[in-house]
Amino acid sequence: MKGVPMKRRRRHVFRDRQGGSSVEFAIVAFLFFTAVLGVVDFARALWQWNLAAKATQIGVRVAVVSDLAARNLRIFDGTNAAPIGLPVPVGALSPNPVLCARGGCGAALDALDPALLDGAAFARIVAAMRAFDRRIGADNVVVEYRHVGLGLAGNPYGPDVDPIVTVRLRGMSFAFAAVAFLGLPPLAMPDFRASLPVEDGRGT
């Protein structure tokens, strides 16, 4: 455009529509793929959520048909609180649940006694949960045993108390692709819980 006046040159630039369709395509493609990836990401999040919930349900199911992970409940002598063959009163044990985690069992997670934990029983629960979600580790699992008056004093076939068992899955997270792309930490998922009463005929 040598020799063309500046004013005419500016008009030519403003009227030039070459490349406009490419810019429009780039904008539409960006929005489209962002929407698709967003749907995929939320589908992944829902999948992980369902896996964690199902793993928790399986964990409590295994816990109620297996040995109690809390040794102190397994050896508790109910005849000190009730005649043989009668239910052990709720007041015979602490109203607080016995918590079992990787570090042991006790009344609180910051005061666990390793000697009270049956490691094999606890590991069996964790292994069953990991079969559904490989992200789960022993640090993510807490098993709670709460005595509600079930069980018979002097039971010759198992522990004298049949507690309500709650398996809690904690510390799980999910990283959306956009969050990971921006270098932000994964989003924390809430705790998952499932409860069932201990079943008769379990291992002792």
C-alpha cells in the first residue's frame, strides 16, 4: 500500500474482514470445550463421591460381621454389670464411643492406645474399602463402637456387648481439572459415615 494516503489506509484496515471467522471459531471452540470439560469434571467428581460413599458402606458391613477392632470391648466382662444371660446395661460402659484408627483405640482420636487396637481386624476393614476406592488409606478410616444395651452378659459365643458400629471416611479430596491447572490445592470432600449394629455369629 505504498503511496496510499494514511486516511485511506486506515479505512482499508477497518473494512478488512479476513480472519474474522477464525477469531469467532476460536471463541466458540473455547467456550464449547470448556463446557465439555466442565461436564466431564463434574461427572468425575460425582463418580468419586459415589465410590467413597459405597466404600464406607462396605467398610461398615465388613466391620459388623468381623472381629471387633477394639480389644477392650472384646474382652469386656458383662457379668460385672448384669446377671449371666441378661443384656449389659448402657451405663456399664462410657456413653462415648470407642474410636479406632490407625494409631490405636480410645475415647478420642488424640488419645489412642495402640495396645487396644486389633490391627488385623482394622486392616480387613480398610482393605474392603480400598477394593472400591484405591485412594483410601488407613489414615482415612475411623471405626466407632457405641454400646447401646445390646449383647448378653457371659455370652459364651462372643463379646458381651454388641455395639453399633460406625465407619467414618475422612480426609478425602477431589481435584477438578481447572483447579489443578491453576495450581490450587484439591477441594476437600466431607466425611462419609455409615452405621450398622454388630451381627451375631461374627468372628470373636
